[in-house]
Amino acid sequence: DAGVTQSPTHLIKTRGQQVTLRCSPISGHKSVSWYQQVLGQGPQFIFQYYEKEERGRGNFPDRFSARQFPNYSSELNVNALLLGDSALYLCASGSGGARETQYFGPGTRLLVL
Amino acid sequence: GNSVTQMEGPVTLSEEAFLTINCTYTATGYPSLFWYVQYPGEGLQLLLKATKADDKGSNKGFEATYRKETTSFHLEKGSVQVSDSAVYFCALTGDNFNKFYFGSGTKLNVKP
């Protein structure tokens, strides 16, 4: 079975631009979470979606938004990019149950110049 | 609140040495605990997990025991290989919506 897939793998943007990252969860998983991993740090939670509804949001500004589609894939949008948004963006999928394993994709590496 | 603290790296070992990476946590309720591994340029791979006190997670020679009394989940391996070189993350989840809290990661370098 295919794991979590993300696209694109790499992206270069300039300050002020907007970016959309995409994620397809493992087949059968209904929950998708997004994390930001800045170089040298652990991943930080951005959003979780379950059955197309936002179920949790981390401490990120409103420039960050996301949505989940009927096929459970998801998009993360970031507006008005800042240099500090440069990071690896990880998508994780799971069944949606409490305290259960999340499975991570390879990530999208975003560089903001 | 929930948080995870890991020992700082990098940790440098010779092949076949014994590995310990310390992890302690703060959590409300009864979290599940995880170790993930990240190889250069890749995402996170689940290494092992434990869901209740005194459980031992194990995989590929790595082990970690969920210690509620010391709020710890230390990662151990008896004999490391060069291929184990990576960054290791300790994590917990305990919220209803399964948000994960990660430590800052520990880089392991294994020399032949």
C-alpha cells in the first residue's frame, strides 16, 4: 500500500507570495495533520482535519489555512510568506482515534527568499 | 500542558556500541509515547511506540519502556550500526484530537 504522499517535494518562493502544499493520506485514513519543522527542531503542530472538519489548530497566524477534501486529501495554504516560513512541512495521516499512531509523508521543503 | 524533553546531541558512537537517548515528558492524563526516526532529507518514520505504563516498545533492535513513575521513555539499542545514523525524535500524544508533541530531536552519528 502507498504511504502518505506530498507534493511538491521542494518549493522556492519570495516574500509576500502565497503557497499551496498538498497531501494524500494512506488509504482508509480519515485524519490529516500538518506540521512545520524548522531546521534543527522538532515538528510543530499546525492543523488537524478529520472528516473534512478542522479538529485542532496550533499556535500559527491566520496566514496559515488548510482544508480537507471528500477523498480525505488535504491542502495547506500559506499567504504573505515570510522568511521565517522556510521549513519542512510534514503531513501525517491516521485513523483519527485518540492516542493512535500518525504516519508521516516525506515532506515539502519550502524556501522563502 | 504537554511537552517532551530530549537529551541534546549530537551523540557520536562507534559501531557496536550501546546507545541510550534520554526522553522525559510532561503530560495530562495518560499519553501514548513514540520514537520516530528521520534520515537526511526524509520525513519521519515510526520506530516504536508504547500506549500504557510499563509497556515496552521494540523494533529493529531498539527498545523503550514507558515509565510513568519517572515520566520517561528512554531509547536504547545494544549494538548500533552505521546505518542507524539519523535524528531521533521522542513524541507524545494524549489529546482527544491526537495532536503530537515532539522533542527537539537527537542526532546520532555512528562511526565505523
